[in-house]
Amino acid sequence: MKKQGMLLRAKAVGFMLIVAAIFIIGTPFWLPSIPITEYSAIIVRAPVRETQPSLPDPILVPVVDFRKCEYVFMALDLLGEWYHDKSFTVTNDFLNVGIAGMARVLAEEGVEKSLRLVPPGISDREAREWFGGQFEEAQATLIARNNIRAYELAVMATKAILDSLGDSHTGVILPYAYGGFKIIENAYLGIRVIELSDEFIYIDRVISHHNGHNAGLKRFDQIVSVNGFRIVGGVDQLDSILSNLRFMKRLERYKGMVKLGLRRAGAETCEDVALTDEPFPTGEGEMLTHNGHRLHYVYLHQFYYEYRRKSACEATTIVWNQLQSADAEGVVLDLRANMGGSLQDLETLLSAFLPEDSLFFTSHYRAGFITSETLFFDRPYFKLPMVILVDELTSSAAELFAQVLKEHGRAIIVGKKTRGRVRAAFTFWIADEFAISIGLARVVTKDGVDLEKRGVEPDIEVGLTIDDIRVGRDPQLDRAFEEMTKLIRK
């Protein structure tokens, strides 16, 4: 029986009703059944390196009140119930990993206090009581020092536990890191920024008709300063400065213009750019001509689906609209630095390029059952030749998209080996602006490939160096156009 869109076959239907597979930490979804901890507003300062200049006023952000440590236990319970590895069991050893995480917080604050590990041979209930006692002692010490980072105890304890698993999609979404990830992608300036070192961050993407584009920012511009503050702390420092300026703008204490110091093609210059609240788009497309051939060029920075508003899959909409906008002879799809996103958008976009009954991949869950994502689609698909660009930052759903089309012989992959971070995951919200992600399933392609810690091998390997960026040269994109010309002329 044919149905428009994707049909998810699951042996345990009840389970799948509450599982939304998400392929990147940081793609949130509200989970009403998870209790919400009360929170209050406190001042949070981003970590500052010794060489970093003083920053503007700190922001007030809501954070969790961690006078109790039930959050750590909740994370452990969720891990035991949902983590994809069915051989995994929660033991008291994980509580000791959490205690070690709290000890690191104390050490960073210069607190000389020893925390005691959970004794062997005691019951789970006794072990949790022991952990709670160590937590309260550590927090009382920090509070006595009037330390504003006391709330991080539960955060860092949980982070240590989840990180110990070594799973790409299992971890803590920190209160400041979650916001910071979004800032890196839009920076309130209509640009996407990538860090190669603390003192070398460059503009990877300038969105058309956005404020950064209108101010004259260009791809590969290196950002060297913001309002006179020299950038020596990478994107963390850039995030702190821009988010603080944006907050002051909301309080009408700042007019909203930012002076960016740039290094462009070896020469230093400045551009005045207005801060904005406009969201960073999922991507954009344009028509280009190369060697006399008309080509669709589409850039996607993530796969996105807004569950709460039930909007259309944005990546698919961008590609679909671009390919229908005019006749062309080929498609170059740029997935470089694409951090992934939702299965909904991934599967819908795959359906635009593959015939009916194509097997995408299978997902292997903790309970032992397997789901097969197979295409049942009743509209024509695009048959244009296709080249996909990937690099070392291409992650998760973007990796899976490239590998599936490669295995089906639908695309040539150009660039560098991808990141190797592919799991079906879910974001569990514990408190406002604070969540954990748990890898729910291993994902295996039709050819039996698990991309986790492996990545996608490009058909044609082409790198992008700092020297290329400094002179504004993009050899990866140039090679993609060359390969597309060969495909068209075959």
C-alpha cells in the first residue's frame, strides 16, 4: 500500500510513538513526562582565559537550582532504560565517575577538599545516599566561598558519567553550551563561524540578504576583533561578547551595531554590522553557471524539523524549491560543516532523490528490535546528476544522507572524511535550558555500514587549508564543479 512520505516499520509500535530519532545533540524536543526542576536567575560568566581581554557585562540567564542531586539519578535511570547498547547496565561505578566530575569542579575553583568514593559492596539505595552526601558536602563548600558556579556540580557529575560511555550522541547539553552552539551558527550577524584555533576563526557562510551580507562580510573573512576586543579565545570568546551585546541591546543599553575587525586576503579591514534576532536559516540555494552548464547549488547547514509547530521539513523545502525554480543539468549539494538534525527531514530529503522501495537504513534499539526505513513515495523524484560536498565537520544525519546516496549510486562525494558521529538519539529535557541526549539506536546502512567513529569516505578527497582560506580560495567547491561537468558530459 502506497503512502505519501515515509512509513516507519516498527515491531514495537508503542515504543516508537514516544521516540523521535534525532541525529545531533542540540536539536531539542519537549518531553512533557520529564519533571521540570525549579530555576532562578543568577549571573553566569563564561570561562575566561588568562590572555583574554575583559568582556562586557555578564548576562542573566535561567539555570537550575541544584541544592539536591536528583538530576544525576534521573539521568542514570534514563540511561539504563534507553541507551542503545543492550549489554549496558547501570552500576555504582558510574556514581564514582560522577564524584570524580564534582572533584574536578572543586579543583578548578581552587578548593582543597577530598570527596570519598562509593564503598564497594553496598546496595544501590545506599550508594545513592552516599553520593548525595558527597554532593551536599561539595556544594556547601562552594556556597561558603560565595561561588556562583555551585550549580555546576550536578551538571559536571552527570557530564562525566555520560561522557565515560564514549558515545557521540550521549551527553549533557550544558546551559551555556546549548545557547553557545546556536550563537556559533548565527552569531546574530547572519554568518556562520568556524574555529581552526583560538586565534583563527573565520566566516564559513554569509547568508544572502541578511545584515552581515548587507554590511559587506565575505566568506573566508577572518574575525580578529569585535568592538576592539581582540579575539584570542576562539568561538567561546566571540559567543560571550556577542551574546552580552545582544542582551544589552534588549535592555536598550546598546544601539546594536558591532564593529568587526577582519583580515581579508592578507589585509586588515573593519565592517559595521547590525545585531539581529533573525534566525539562521537551514540553508539556501542558487543557480550557477560553470563551463556553460546551469547548475543548482544548495547549501544546507542542518536537517531541521520543528515538531512543536509541525512545520514542513525545512531542508527538503529549500532543496525542492530550488530544484523546481529553473531547469538545470546537475545539483551540487554542500553539506560541509552540516551538524545533522532530525530523521524526519533526512528521510524526506532522501525521498527526493531515490526511487520507490529504496532501503535507506536500519535502526537497532536496546530492546532488540530493528526498524527499517524504506521509501514509499508517490511523486516523481529528481534524477539529475549529483555531487555532494562533505568535510571533517559534516556530522550525523548529514553523514547518513551522503552515505545512503553513495551506496545507491546517486551521488559522487567530494571533500574530506566526515566526523563519524551517527546515532539515533533523543533529547530529554530535565529543566529549562538544560537537557541530556541519549543514543537510542545504532544506525546501519543498506550495505551494512555503521558510520559511528568511522565516517563517510569521499570518492574524491580534497582538503581546505588555512592558506586557501587566507586567499579566499575553495578547492573543494572547484573540484565539485569539475566532477559535475564530467558527469554531464558522459
